[in-house]
Amino acid sequence: MARDSIGDLLAFLAVARERSFTRAAAQLGVSPSSLSHTIRALEARLGVRLLTRTTRSVAPTEAGERLMATVAPRLAEIEAEVAAVSDLGAQPSGSVRITAIDYAVDTVLWPRIAPLLAAHPGIRVEINSDYRMVDIVEERFDIGVRWGDQVAKDMIAVRIAPDMRQTIVATPAYLAAHGVPTSPQDLLKHACITLRLASSGGLYAWELEKDGRAMQVRVDGQATFTGAYQVLNAALSGTGLAFMPQDLVQPHIEAGRLQSVMADWCPTFPGLHAYYPSRRQSSRALGLVVEAIRLSR
């Protein structure tokens, strides 16, 4: 295969991952028609169809899936080694892509990354806020940030936040009007603000625990969101009960805007961790970002 076919392979991988010529073209900085021509030329050289196209979707064929599985990791390794060579320069440079939930971005990541960017103008950071359980290798992220119990065992994990206690909160006015719940069964009688899980599409079941007894409660209510800050705002407006990280709601509790209930049922979860595959260790930019967000002892 000609050397310029490396670029064509990267174009194919972008379309296969995004399942869209339009999104892949925007990512690559080319037009959809030009990208379509590139893929057809690649298919013609290989003598096999790599993508199944319809008017509404794009998906890899069996041959396309095999090419993704075998070629994508090798190209990623090459990119990592090239980045490692460029890191030998006097000033660190390079791009680091991170996927994290919005709560982690606002409370942990950005406060620690902002000073790093000011100190190293050559480093670029892209942060994608997402509640899906993202495959960071397949979607070409350098770092994922999730709760400690969600990190895959084959990843290098770095703690970036202490263990996190959850709490159930509502406004004093809501509790005065509807009563104060004291048990998981009571929650089923209340308006609860729910969180839609992007990965499964279902609603998050509140994970409660008391005296070693764990329980998942499938609450219900009028308002459902896909992010923690929207849930918090709904709770502050008096819409109902919310299940939130303690440190996120603590200022509102201290100010009297929210009241905590059922403290004896609220568990502590493993803290936030940053994770990445071992092959990414060689990037100096990534190393600086990891050190910047690492939890100080």
C-alpha cells in the first residue's frame, strides 16, 4: 500500500468511529464529499467494501470492523511514539483529550489544569463532558475520569479526588409541604429528580446503604436530566428530592437553601480517578496533565 494511504486509513477510522461522514469531516477539517471520495478510493485499492452506507447511517462492514480492530491500535502507538519524540524539545507541547462527567470537570479538572496551561503555552487540552462509559481507546481519548469503581482493571489509574459521600437534599419549603422521608420506602411517595444514564438510556437508581445493607431505589418524579448541575438547579427550585455529591450541595445546605435528609442511608463512593492505557505513558504533555490533576497527599 502507498505511503499516502496512512491518511486514508485515518479518514476511514474517523468515519467508522463517528458513524457519520458529516461529523468525521468536521473532525478532520475536510468536506463530507471529499471524505466520501477518499473512502471510496481506499475501498477500490483494497478491493473490499469497508462501510455500509444508507441515507441515515454509516456502519463498518465485517472487513471494516477487522481493519478497525487491527489497524487503529497500531496507528495510535505510532502517534504516541511521534509525540514522545516531539516531547524531547525544550518546551512541552501536544494535545491531551479528556472525557469526564461535568461534576469532575468543574470541581477538579479545570481548577488544576488552568494553571498548567498558563505555564505551558504549547499544551492543548480538550475536555469532553459525558456521562457515558466511554471506551477511551476506541474514541481516541488520552484520559478518562470516572469514579474509582468504574475504572477498567487494565488501565493505569490515578486518584484525583478523595472518596465522595452522597446526600439526599430538598428545599425546606418542599419538605415542609411534603414531609421528611426517613426510609427508602418513603422515597417512592416523593417527587424525586432523576438522572438519565447516557450509556443505557435508563434512569439512575439511587444507591443507598445502612448498617451494611445496600439497596437500589428506583425513584420517580416530574423532572429528569442528564447532568448533575441541572439536577441541582431543579432541587434549588423546589422541584423535589435530589441525590447529590455532598461537596456540591454543602454550600447550599450551609446557606439554608437546601436541607439534607436520610443521612444514615447515604453511602460514601470511591473517589474520582483519572485513567489511561499504558501505551500513553510516553507523552510528556499527558504526564504533565496527570501530575497536575493528581490528588495531593
